[in-house]
Amino acid sequence: MTQTAADRFPTRHVPGVAVRDLPEPPRSAWRIIGPGVVAAGVGLASGEFILFPYIASQVGLVFLWAAAIGLITQWFLNMEIERYTLATGETALTGFSRFWRHWGLVFAIMTYFANLWPGWASSSATMVTYLFGGDAAWIAVGMLLLIGVTLTLAPVIYVALERVEFVKVGLVVLFIGVAVVFAISADAWRELPRAVTAPAFPTELGFALMLSALVFAGAGGGQNLVQSNWIRDKGFGMGAYVPRLVSPVTGREEAAPDTSGYVFEPTAENLGRWRRWWRVANSEQLLTFLLISFVTIGLMSMLAYSTVHGVPGLANSVSFLNVEGERLTESVAPWFGTLFWVIGAVSLFAAAMGIVDYTSRLAADVLKTSYLRRMSESRIYFGLVWGLVLLGCVILLSGFDQPLPLLVISACVGGLMMFLYSILLLVLNRRVLPAQIRPRAYRVVALIWAVALFGVFSALTIWQQGERLLDWLR
């Protein structure tokens, strides 16, 4: 008996796939621009505004190599995640669940652990207090409720998120353009070549900080996995056949298919379409996610170096942005310090919206695929969104400050996730997909590099943070 393309997919834990032709890619590249911008927009938070600028304030620009390494590694990871979804319409988590039913649940739980504390909403609210005063906790609660309402009422969730992140990225790029003219010093430009000629490994800052820099340069953790969901809702490849998440209030939900995904036979026509899809998907990620993330990390680090390098007592937290804004007010003009805080508040708010979306989106996909097949994925998603929003409100209003255990989990879980799913992606794309569209040798090497990179740093970080946690418990 001749084996069809669908026969390669394990069906013990997840429904099978249907065979259909791969859709034609759009002729205009502008029609596929979006998922990379969303990934960059959601990721423009900790790494770009706090983490790398803080490192630059302590040791200069000599650790920017970590941003380059982290972003290039994540680009390869994102493309292997996209490869599976382009070819099947399924998310990578669904693919993992074909090997073991609970893999998706493991990653969804880890993503919740990483995002349990509503840190970006709280950080955005704190920056609002720099501008207008007020109680940061209540402002953050209002932001969380606004996020919940926005994600509930948007007819197509991805479209609303894409628009918010496009506006955010545009504002950040505009601010950076102004900063290049008015705020980045000649000393910072002279320091920049040292990032290439004399890179450093500042162990005095701790493995947790360095791991966070590698993991959260651009995206990191569960955010990389959600590339599957975002390109599917954008209609990439076989994802065009899968219904999109819509609002249960304002949207019109499509009937769910009997299968979890689709696959195409490797005919000459389908493979020609695949090559075009693969080319445009790679270009979209390269010219949006990778380029935007690296430029913003580099220039925001140079801005921090120009203003707060050598200032004693700086904290690796949102309070760092208060000091930087005050120095920009003194060194440039009051309007520029105000602009910095406005852009920071908007940026962190948009990141909080993206985090609520992707945390809930990943979990909804897992629950629908493996556990609650008769329920609507959109309704599962909105229940999870409001659960996360209300939990965040309770945490904020209880006065519960960020405890050490949550900080330890947040520092470790992102890198550990990336270590695990790098292995699973390697197995999934080489075992399940047709031979003609499996990753080439250099991409396999990149995945092995990701396994080694995040495995070593995760082990070192867990060891170091475990010792600190034991000291705190004593």
C-alpha cells in the first residue's frame, strides 16, 4: 500500500490531518508582513528597555554580542517553528503532543509560571506615575482590564494585536530616530566598536542576568512558540485552512474542522509553492523581527550608556528607567525625558497585551487539541484571558510585591523551555515532515547549537539561583 503524506503523523493523542494542496503565496510581500513585527513588538520590553540598557550602564556596550547571538539563534528557532505550521497548519505544540499527549500542557504551564506576575502592566503603570503621579497598582489594574476588554471585543484577535504592535514599533523607531540626533553621545559611538573588537563576558552580573539577556533578546520562552499561532491566523501556508480566533461577542466563529491540521502531497506544484512560502516567511522574520529587535537593543543600549553609565546604585528594574528619564531631562530637555517615559509606558503596555494574548493563546490551543475537543477554542481563549487578567488584578491589589521565588522561576523557565523545545523541534521536523521540506544540515546545526546554548546557561542559572533561593528560605 502506498503511504500518503498524512500517514506519517502519529494519531494516538491528536486527531489526524487531511490532505490538501498548499495555497499559493501572495504576490505582494506586504500582505505577509505582520507576525515578525508582532514578535518584535511584544518582545520590545525587558531586553530593549531595561535589561540591555542596564548592562550597558554597568559594563558598557561589550555585551551586545549576546543580543546578536540570542537573536540569530531565535531566528532559526522561529523558522523551525514556522516550518511545521507552514507545512501542516498545526502549531508546534500540537506537533509535540503527537509524540506525548502532555507536551503541550507542560509548555503551557511553564509559560504561565513565567508570566504569572503581571510585571509589564505594573512597569507601564509605574512609568505613568513618573508622568502624572498616582497609585501604580490601581493604574496597572485599569490597564489589565483594558487589555481584557480589547482582546474580548476585537472581532479577529490577531488583527487587533497586529495593529497595536505596529503602532508601538512605529513609536519606538520614531523615538530612537530622535535619540540618535539629540541624545546619543559621541562617546557612545566611539564605544560601539568595542562591542565587536573586545567583547566581554561579565560574570560579575550573574548567570541569571546573562541568561535573561540571551533568552529575552527579541522574544524568548513561550513567545517563540506562539509564532505558530500568529502565522496561522495571518494565513501563512496550510494555516489558511484553519479558523482564526475571534471574539465571542463581536466576531463570527467558523466551524471547527474534523482534523487538527492539513498536509500537502510533495508534488512538483506543491513544492514550488512551498519554496516561495519558505522564502517569504524567512524574509519577513529577518527584516522585521531580527532587524527591528537588534537595532532597538543596540541604540537603546547606546542611549543608556550616554546618560547613566557609571551612575552608582542603579537597579535592574523599572526604577532604572526613572533615573534614565531624569538624566535625559537634564542633558537634553524636559520634553525629551517626558517623551522617553511616554514611549516606555506605551511600549510596556503593548508588551503586556501581547503577553496576555500569547499565554492564553498557547494554553487554549493545547486544551482544545488534547483535552477539550468539543469546546470552542475562542471561548477557551477568552476564559483564559480573563482568568489571567483577574489573577493579575488580585495580585496587584493584595500588595503582593515580586517575591524571590517568582523572580527565580521567571529567570530560569524561559531558557529551560527553549532548551526543551529546541530538541523537540529537531525531532519533529526531521521525523514527521516530508523529506523534501525537512531542515537542511546548517539549520540542524543551528538547532543543536540552541540546545547546547540554552541547556548550559539554564543549568548554570538554576544552580546559582537555587543557592540564592535556599539562602532566602533560611
